[in-house]
Amino acid sequence: MRFRFLLFLVTLGLAPGVRATSVVPPSFPELVAEADAIYRGRVTAVQARRVDRPDGEGTVIKTFVTLVVERVLKGPERNDVTLEFLGGTVGEETMSVSGMPKFNLGAREIVFVQKNGVQFCPLVGLMHGRYRVVRDEATAREHVARDNGAPLTDTSEVEMPIATLPGPVRAATAANASANALTPAAFESSITNEVQRPTPRLRSN
């Protein structure tokens, strides 16, 4: 049985209000199939600003994350991509979206992009569509980690729930599993192989 959970979108500093949506973690084949594009890249800019709402009724805060593309694993070739995420902080006003990935300058990422600029999160399954490229300081070995920092040791773990881990737990988990975690090359090879397979039937939301 797939794990189903609720993500709450809370607007802070505006009129009180809460909206909820359910997200089913995708399997690895679904993650690849549902992505319009898949990129490995480095974050070069993170900027929040207020933009007009598509319905023309006021404005909303969005965070724009720009990555220099190092490798295209699916989709059109391009040098960079700017992803639009609902939420962020502009001045003293914050719109917070629970479960929305957060990015840091200089970080290396593998992102599974879906309907960028159209839906409130431009990634397949929100945090399930974001994978970090992490370098172990002790061994200099690079590995792939999930949104919560937990090392990804097998593509089957893609559909496992993502828990928010406390700092010490996250560090211990990474230390114990990083040696067995997938390297970026291994993960990318799995993605490429999956892209070349016949497209599976997509999930019904």
C-alpha cells in the first residue's frame, strides 16, 4: 500500500487560511515517466518575489531557483533552467508551503521537472522530485541523497515516505549509509535506462 499524506499550504502574514492536498509518492518508473525534463545542475540563484496571480486577482509570492545545467537526462537540451516554487519571503511577508523543497546556492541537484510555471511546485511529487548530490568530506565520494538528506541506496526507495529528520539523526543516517548510497553516475544510469523503456501508465491523481 502506498503511503498517502497531507501537505498543507499556509499563508503567513496574509489573511488566515489553509489549503491541503494529498500526494502519493511515485515509484521510480512513475517519477521518470511523469517528468517533462530531468536535469542535473548547480544552483546559481535563489530569489523570492511577488508576482501577479494567473487569475489576475492580486499577487502571490514565488521563489525562483536557477540551476546551471550540467547534464540533461530527459527533455530538451538547455544551459540553465529557472524553477518557480510557490511561497517564500519578501520583506516581512512569508508564504510557507509545507513539504516544498528548499535550495541553497552552490548545491548540486538532480531535479525531475513537471509543469514548471504552471503548478505550484515544478517537481514530480514535490520533494520526491528532488535529489541532492552530496560529497562525503571524509572519503570525497559523491552520492545521491533524498530531500531530507537521507542517502538513496536503491531506486526502489524513491516511493518510500520522506520524514523530516533532526540534524543529529540525519548526520548519523548519512554516515552509516553513504558508503552504500548510489553515486550520481549510477543514479543517472538508472534514469537513462528508465527513459528508454516503454512509457508506463501514469498515475491517476
